[in-house]
Amino acid sequence: MADPIPSLTLPGPDDLETERTWLQSGLQDWLDGEYLPEPANATIASQTARLYIRHRLEGENDLGSLVVALAEDLQGEDFSQSFYGPFAVANQVAALWLDRLGIEPCCGRPSPSTSST
């Protein structure tokens, strides 16, 4: 049986505005890059970043818990003009963080480009 992937605690936010901008930009780039750029993508990215910052301000630093909280919160947002839904967007927040931290999303291990040889 495979070992479970350990929880991941995010570093404390030093600059919430920079973090919000980074997340919003990353989400919009992802949304626009997967399908055609749509006005709804900017709205979804902005709303997700806003909710993300709220959770970070409330002290949520566990990535798994943060993704679940975002998926729940995003259930109330309008995704009718998007190819994506709340869970896909919340999971992309995790993927962006894993990339930023140099961790492979599939395995929870350092990516080859960041591991020492």
C-alpha cells in the first residue's frame, strides 16, 4: 500500500496583495489557456483570489483544507459561462502552489528541476 501524501503547510503570507495578484493571474492564465479566453475567466479568477485571501487571513495555511474550503465557497459562485467548475478551480489553486514550491503534483515529491543532484 502506498504511503499517504503528507499534509502541506503553506508559508505564512508576507504580502497578501502580492499573493492575491499572483494567484489571480495564475488562475486566469490557466483558465484562458485551457479553452478560449472568456470574460467569465477574469471574474472566476478574481472571486477565487478574494476567497483565498479571506481564508489565509483567517489563518488557514494547510493546502488541503484550503482547497476544500475554496471548493465549498465557490459552489455559490456563477460558473455558468465557464467550462470549469468550483472543484477544478480549487484544485488548480493547489497545483499553482505546488508548482511554486517545486513539488510534483502527482507524488508530493520535489520536482526534478528543484531537487539536488
